Amino acid sequence: MVCVFSGLVASDVLSVAAVSADSLGREATASPGARRGRTLWRARPHRADVGLAVGLATVTIAATLVSSGQAPYRALDAVALMLAAMSGLALAWRQAAPLVATAVTSAIVAGNAAAGYSVVAVQWPPWLALFGCFSLGGRGTRTAGVAMCAVAVGGYALFDRGGLPVEAMAGIAMTFLIATVGGDAARSRRAVAAAQHARIRGEAREQALATERLLHEERGRLAGELHDALGHTVNVMVLQAGVARRLFADNPVFARQALTDIENIGREALGELDRMLRVLHPQPDPRPADPRWENSQPGDGCPGRGDDGADDVDAQERPAGISGLVVLVDRIRATGRAVDLDAAPVDLSAGTERALYRIVREALTNAVRHTHTGRIRVQVSRVADQIRAEVFNEGTGFASPVPGRGLIGMRERARLEGGSLEAGLVEGGFRVLATLPAHPVTRS
């Protein structure tokens, strides 16, 4: 019998792994009345319990055939076999409806004794059902199960023809302890297994959310990179194309230079796109296997090489020092806007230099995008251990700045380098002021 109880403990604990999180959630959120109704009237027995019930019914019938008919008990008949079979089969609802199983098996014990049959074969199923009450039920279920088993023991003591010896009372007490303590232990193990299952699912859910959050942040970063890189070049290309169209007949040399600038800026934009696509979808570099790459020279129009291709995008995207700002200002001047540059050479770290270039580029792009006249002043100076970059667009009637991707990107770049950015209306125009830490480059 102890082996049977051990098997029930393992069965109850392992059943936790088979319960899905959805069913656990539905059971937790269902009303007590709904759970009670399903348990008592519409409960479907577990497959493992059906096998257990059939096996115990077979054993009970065999024990009845062997033990019945001996004095002073009643002779074996069909009623005794029916009671033995019903006692074993009732355990099919041991987990689905433990109180029902306990009530049926307890009633059979008392009825079996009242009918004059030996209880040797039908005395074990009530304790197995009581084990289910302590393993699966709450305090009310446990109390009701104990009361039913007490009724069974009382009926047995009252009606049994063989009397109730002390040895039988000791066996009943021991079996009661095994059923209750073992059921409580199984309940505790189920709770531990369910908690571990919930913790694992919680960790998996947190990991999935963290992955999704990182993916969202990466997408935002890439969107900002594309905005910074292509927003400037496309705006400059549109402005220079307009200049070329207006001056094509009167000043073809200047128009031709504007078209050349458009070509170069367009190639730079394509190179930036190519670089970002290689970051998103890394692939082996095809150039060593293609003879077109072998002898190409800078500026010969071969894609991916020299100053026209993607290899030099980083150099174009991160110009060295103030010279990069000079190139940037010349592009804006080529659109017909007056731009003044006042910048003294300073040694900057790569991160600060890159942030400075992109902030100035975005500020110039916004200036030529939102205004068509007015002088633009770019001033870069060092104050103590800080670099101040100011882009001032002269004019009147500016609208209040709307926090779009451009302003957000500039502030974020300044923040990442440990600096700050101010953008807004001032007397005489619109100003963008970035303050960045100097972090001079260490030279050997």
C-alpha cells in the first residue's frame, strides 16, 4: 500500500508539468461557483486515474473472491462483487472530483459492513480518495474528506460482524496518517513545481520583452541614422538642382558645377545606404573575386572604391576636424545661401568630432529647408574644457520649433557625448547651440 501512495505522489507532482499556463490562468480567474460545478458534475477523469481505477477494481474483485464467504461474514454473491468493483472504479475521479470519490468509497465501506460482507477488499479505496483530497483540495475539501472517512470507519466499527480489534484500529490510524501526510506533501511539491513553471515562463516573457525593446531601440537608431545621412544630402540636392535649373541658360558653368555636386552628393548617399544595408545584412565582400575592383582608382566612378563609393563613406561621414565643416558649408553655399564659418582648429575625440559634425549638418539642413533667405552663421569655439558649436539663422517670423526627429536626434547625440543642446528662437533669428566636452585627442 505504501508503494501505491508513493506512486500517487509522483503522479500528482508530474501532472503539474502537463498543465498549460492558459489552463492555469483560466482556473485562477474562474469563479468559485464555476470551478465547483465543473468539479462535481462535469469533471472528466484523468487518463492515469482511469487506469489506476481499473487496476484497483480488478484487484478488489480478486480479493473479494478470495476473502469472502468465511464465517462470520456473508457468503459471496453478485452484490459483493458489484460493491468491490464500484469501490475501485470510483477512484477514476480521484483528481477530477476527490470529494465524490471519497463519498462513494466511504459509503461502500459502511454499506459493505452493514450488508454483512468482509471489508478486506473495499477498505483501501477511501484512503486513496482521502489522499486526493489532501493533495488537490483546500481546507474545506480536506475537512469534508476526513469526515467522510470517519463515517466509513464508524460504519465499519458499528456493523462489522468480526468486531474491531486493536490491531485493526492501529492499522486504520497508520493508514490515515499516510494518506493525509502524503497528500499534503504531494500538494507542497505541486506548489513548488507550479512556482518553478511560472518563474520559467516569467523569465522567458521578460527575455522576449527585452529582445523586442532592444529591437525597437535599434530600429529607432537606424531610422535616426538614415534621417541624419539622407535628410541633409537630399535637401542639398534639391536646392542645387533648383539653382542649376534657374542658371542653366545664363551661367552654364555654375549650373554644370551644381550638377557635379548633385552627382557627388548622390553617390555619397548611395554609399551611406550601402553601408547601412551591410550592417543590417552582413555578406561576404565580393570585391576580391571581381576583377573590376582590382585596379580601380579613387574617383574613377567604380562603385565601392575611392571617394565615390561605400568604402569612403565613413571618411565622408566623419571628416577630420574643422575641414569637414568647411566642406559642409561649401555645399550649402553652392545652393545660393550665404554662410559664414568661424571655427578654430581643435583636437577632438572621434565621438565628439562625429557628434559635432552631425549636429552642425542637421542644423544647416533645417536652416535651408525651412527658410530661403537670411545669412547663416556657424561658429565653433572652445571655452575652457567645452566645445561650443552655434548655428544661427538670421530672419524673422520663425515658427516655434516642433520636437521632430531632427531636434531629438541632435539632443540625443549631444547627450551621449556628455553635452547639451539648445534650440529655439532668439533675437534676430533662430539658434542651435550645442555644448560638448572637449576630450582632446592624445597624440604620441
